Amino acid sequence: MRTQFIPEVRFARWASLFLLLALAALAAACAPLTRGLSGDAVASSARPAALVRPAAGFALLGSGAASPLLDTELGMRHAEAGWAFYADATRERQLAVLLAEAPTGWQWELDVSSPWREVRRDVYATGPARFSGATFLMPASADPFTALLPATPKLAPEDGEWRWLVRRYTQLHDFRAVKLVVEYREPVPVGAGEQLADALDAGQQPSGRAAALLGEFEARARAAFSVTEYPAGGVAVEGFAHDARTVHLRNLAGMAGRMEPIRNLPSDDR
């Protein structure tokens, strides 16, 4: 005989299911946010739930947490940042990972461009991440991690300041409350370095040998790290330690970028 469900029984079952889902969502929301290092990987249990791991050959030179002061339209504001910095044995191939969180009532700007002229802007998807990518030249004086590296070569006055060739990947999370930045750097390659630098200074695509060198550089940038989902069961994580002695705070603020007050306008993650 077919069972007949009376409305009260059906409602009770739906109510129980809704309660279970609500409790699961509450448990997830109340779970402690874990950020730090899991081995040599930058780990974040949420917002974003990801592991950013350097490729083989990159050694961890330093990591930490800091509260850089950012210049905003409403004056100076602190952001919270956790970072890790890696390099190969020559210290010429470098990788930096930054997780920056805006204070309550603030969000990161949708424009994630650097202060320098950029080329090769595109979208790079890897694992759970979907980055905005760009390539540019960064002066050594703007580097947050100079204390972890040998001194850069001194150039003749007419050659200006030493600069790094940088490929930066950026993604915004949690309604722009959190920014993930992964940055790969090398010296400007020899061979067609002057032609490449001239093109980047003008914000133009290089041609010929310089274009080939830039393509090879960007391939190395993509191969320098991987992003995977944070495991559902969690991983052992050592939290970022606050230590401002090994990082240049003003330059770290520049790497974090720009933020703005929340004005209750609809916005999407980039």
C-alpha cells in the first residue's frame, strides 16, 4: 500500500533538512581561518581556500605578517598582509606570494594594475585560481624583499636604476576583501634586453628577439608555482609571524595595491 504523507510530516522533514544545512553552513562560517605556511607552501583555509606552492628549485628565504600603511582617498589605513619569498640557488629567479586583507569597511580596488607600464595583460587560470596577469619592469628601490637578497648591481648613471622583469598574477576574493598576489621576477634577459626594456617602458609589445625572450620569461613564470584547493581535511599550518625587520613595509604596501571604502554598491570578484 502506498504511504500517504500528511502535510505536517512533509513539513517536518523539510524543516529538519533545512536545519541540518543551516548548521553545516554555520559550522563552516565559524571554523577558524587558517593562514600561514604548510611546509614551503602558502596555505589559506578560506577566502581563498588554496595552497600556493613554489616549483622545485625554489627555496623559502623568508615569510611573515605585517600591517603596511596604505595611502587612500580618506587618509592612511592599515591592511593586514601575510607573505612568503622564494628564490633559486642563483637568487636571480624569485617568487613572492602575498595575501592581503582590507580592514572592515574597505575593499581592494578592481583596478589591480601596478604603478608601472604593463604589457601582456591577460587572464591565467590554474587550479582553483583565476588570475589577472601583467608584465612590467620594477625598480629595485620598490622591492619589498631587498633584505633577503644580495645587493643589486650598480649601474652607470646614464643607465639608471637596476630593475627586475616582473610577471604579476592577482586575484580578488570575498567581495574584494582579500587579495592574492603571486609575483615572479628575473633580471632583464641578455641579448635583446635593451630592446625589451625600451618596449616595456613605452607600454608596447616588443617584437623580434625581444618578444621571444618575453614569451620564454612568462612561460618560466607560469611554471614557477602551482595553486591547488585547500584540502577538506585541513593541513598542518604554521601561522605567519609578525616581523617587520625582513620586509620593506612601504614597498609591501605598494605591492598590496590600492583600496577604497565600501559604498554599498554591487561589485563582483575579479
